[in-house]
Amino acid sequence: MPLIDAQPYQFALAPSEAALLIIDMQRDFLEPGGFGESLGNDVGLLRCTIAPTRRLLAAARASGLTVIHTREGHRPDLADLAPAKKVRGKPSLAIGDVGAMGRLLVRGEPGHDIIPELYPAAGEPVIDKPGKGAFYATDLDTILRHRGVKQLIVCGVTTEVCVNTSVREANDRGFDCLVLEDCVGSYFPEFQEMGLRMIKAQGGIFGWVGQSDAVIAALRAGHAERRVA
Ligand code: C5J
């Protein structure tokens, strides 16, 4: 079992029981004119996560790892949008309003989709979630259990919101989570740091924090071994 350098201690990766979970790498959060920008954020701050996540995604696909994507968003009729969520943050445009990439955070709109650089391949489950957590009101838990997944390698945005919420939910459900520092991003540098520290503090109270290169190397080594065998 490859040991991945991580904090607070090494993560024993079991590729046959692991999945790559890529959270909300949507145009609405990463591109100008979307929901993230409507809240006053500089969406350029998230883009450093794309290149390492893309390399990891390629390695995961090549090694046969389960890959799952999530998207935050709502039904076109907004029936699943809590009134409190709609007004929260006093955005210049609210969820459901028309922006430069269609209606903000609404399923089926261009802005709701995943960025082209990380677009899901055929057969990779895409979880549409109305909340910040990837397990709330979704079938993610069912899909993971049907595939025998026990470990999650976590990427995505934003570190302190949907990544943190999803990792906490996963941890409570018994999944071991390795969050990759270079593959998660925040609009706020201080929240990036604290969001990761919260996960790995107290002996890894919610999980582990590592880097994508270590996981890529382990996946490539396992793949090469299988090809030789
Ligand atoms: C936010 C997310 N920040 N995906 N969503 O509203 O983190």
C-alpha cells in the first residue's frame, strides 16, 4: 500500500478502495461573470488549482481510479433553493438571475457546467448538489458504497466552503479523506490556510492534507506495476 507524504502523518493509499472527488470546478466559480464574481470575489485566485488537478485527473484515469465530479446548483424552478441561501451575501446578482454565463448556479446553464479543462469523461459520475456539502440531498454516499470506496482524494473549490463541508460530511460517514493542498482553492488566502489547518489539526480530526505530486507518483507506480504483472 503506497504511503503518501501528508499531514499530520502519512496517508496509506489503497487505490482499489479510493476515489478522486473533484468538487465544484464550475465556470460559475472559476470564470468571470459567474456566481463567484457576483459575490465580489476575484475568481482568478482559484485558477492555480486547474493545472495540478488536470495532471492528477489524467493519472487517476490512466490508473483506473474512480473519478467523481460535483456541481453546486439548483433546479431551473429553484424549488430546491432555500430562501436564506438566495439572499445570503447580498450578491450583485442572485442565484437564478441571468448573468454572463446564463442563470447563476442553475442546472443546465453554461456557468453551472464544469470548466473545459477538467470536463468529466463518459462514465464518470457527476453529482448535482443543492448545498455546500457533497452528501446533502445527493446520491454520493450510495454511489461510493456501491463501488466499495473507503478513501477520498479531494480536490476543488472552495477550500473553506464546499471542500470543508464535504470533507466533514465524508469523515462522519467513515471515509478517509486526503485533501490536496495544490488542488483546492479559495478566494481568500487566509481561508485557504485555515481551511486546511482545520482538517489536519488535532491528529487529523477531519482528514489528511497532502500534495498532488505524491498521489500522481503513487498512481503511476501502481499502474506501471500492473502493466508489468
Ligand atoms: C461556494 C463552493 N463557495 N463550491 N461554493 O459558495 O465552495
